[in-house]
Amino acid sequence: MASDAIACDIFVDISGTDCAVPFSKLSEALEILQPGQTLMAVSKKQALQSDIPAFCRQRGLKLLDQGETQDGYYFLIQLES
């Protein structure tokens, strides 16, 4: 499945970023997300497949889906009500 086929409220491309930058970008996007809304993050870094779920657990976010596309990896995150 292509990540652009998944409905979301906010889209964040964290490709090409290192260290804390992906999480900084995610945190900025989460500030405008309303409870129940979803955020789609995409990246080309395989390491984020374990880092993003850990980030979600720490922040009390719901990771609805994650997967791999031919372009990289996607993460569908929901801000719980």
C-alpha cells in the first residue's frame, strides 16, 4: 500500500533528517493536532521502525499503523482523546 493512499489530518516528511530532528518535527506537528486526529509521518530511515513506536509509547500516542512502501517507511499516529 502506498502511504499517500492512507487518510490523515497532517502529513510530515521526516526523510533526510538525523538524530533528534525527526522527533522535533513530529513534536511540532503534534502541537497542532487535535484529539482523535491522525498524523502520517514518512521516512527513508529503517531505524525509525523501532524509534517511532517507542516515541509514541513515551508520549501516550496511539500508533495506528506502520509499514514499508517502495519509497521508505510510514507511521500513522493518532492523538488520543
